[in-house]
Amino acid sequence: MTDAGFTEHRFTARDGLELYYRDYAPARNGPDHRPAVLCLPGLTRNSKDFHQPALRLQGLAWRVVCPDMRGRGRSPHDPDPANYRVEAYLDDMRNLLAVLGLHRVVVIGTSMGGIMAMAMAAVMPTVLAGVVLNDVGAVVPAEPLKPIIDSMRGRGTFATWDQAVFALRHGFPDLPADTDTEWMDLAQATFIEGPDGRIHRDWDLDIVKPLLALPAGDTDLWPYFRALKRVPTGVVRGAKSDILSAEILTAMIHDRPGLIHATVPNVGHPPNLREQPSKEVIDAVLARV
């Protein structure tokens, strides 16, 4: 265990990539039947996003595992950009769970990670003990993805961390940060200092390539959301989010009576899961596991 509260490990994917994950051992022994919590990050994100939520759950006697998807964070870039797709990420997670001997997990998935969680209900349903979808739902609208994809294609670097913070604040002002310290924390979870001393995006810029080949229009995920019908499920939405609109969430609640849900005020896509409404959704799902 490091001073940060987690140990660092790697596991071998089917194609030989050595992928990175953090393992937060529970602070004390919990009930023997408890599954682990698997945290799956957003499209360009990595395990750093889940550090504070993982520490909180660790203190509540949950084991938390936070991987970096291939091409993100401390996991290596894939030499074939065609592998930057959900099917490959799901195969990676299947291998990770096998390596760890985990047969049941509660998945907390942010954005793309939530899409993966829904897909797991279809391709490995017995694994899911519970799911929290963070700011993603049964439909992913195409229009709000455009600025995200545009930002992913940017190849510029920054001379200082202050410049990186400035770019983040002005490009995505509704991210869940208020103070200068919070914006710096968010920047340091988004970018990394390279060997050249400049600040780079902490992902392989080629992860955008498969997205450019997707068919136009919204993405219908209703069959995958409905595959969660027997799994305790919660949804967190940012009040200013255009990825998960109020209308889509309302339709999901209507389709799934008893769906645990909360909207985080004054936050866009996605909440950081440190907000009180987010904690309440996570804890309510875990209480049903």
C-alpha cells in the first residue's frame, strides 16, 4: 500500500499490452460476501478521476479497483488505433477480473465507463452486482459530442500548468470545479508533464480515430440499459449536462421504476462523484448489493 492509499499493478491484455490499475484495499474487513467496486473512467480519462471517491469507499470497507484503459494514463498506447473501441475495453476488463479472481463487482462508470457498464450487462451479466452510471444514459446524443471530439483532436501542448488550467476552464467551464485548487487538481488528472517538460494530454491522441468513423446521429443504448433490469442501478446527472439530458433521465426513470437517481446542481458533464448527491446514489446502490 502506498501513502496515497492504493497499490499499483499491471496485467496482461489478450494482445500482450501491459495495462495499469490501482487497487485500493479496504481499510478494514467488510462482510465476506461483498464484491469489489470497479471504477471505469470516461473517454479521455483515467484512474486519477476516482481517487477521492475510492478513498471514501475504502474507508467504508470496500475494495476498489481503478484501471487505466489502453491508451490512457499509465496504460500504454495501442499500436493499432482500431482497438480503441468498447469491445476491446470490455475484453480487457474481463481479463483484469480473471487476474484478480473477482467474480462479482459493482461498476461505477463515468460517461464511456457507464456505456461499458451497460454493455457488461449484455456480455457478462453474472459479473454485475450493481451499477452506477455517471452522467450517461440510454441515449448518447451526437451534437454534444462534437466539442469533446474537437478537443481530443488538439495536438498542442502547454508550457506551464497554469496554461493547462486556463485551457480547461475556458474550454469546459461547467466541469465540477470552483476554486483554483480544484481546477488544478482537475488539470493534473487530465494532463501530464512529458519528458520535454511541457504539459501534454494524458491520452493517446489516436483514440479519436474510431470515433470519426461512427455513423451520424444519436446512439441508442436502450437495449443495454434495459439489460440492467435485475441489477441495482443508480444514475448521477450533472444539472448542466447535455450528454445526459433531463428528458433522457426522465424516460429512464419511467422505464425503470425504482431507479436510484440524483441530479448534481451547477455541474456539467460529468460530476466528479465527490458531491453529496453523487455519494448518496453510490451508497444507495451499495446498500442493495
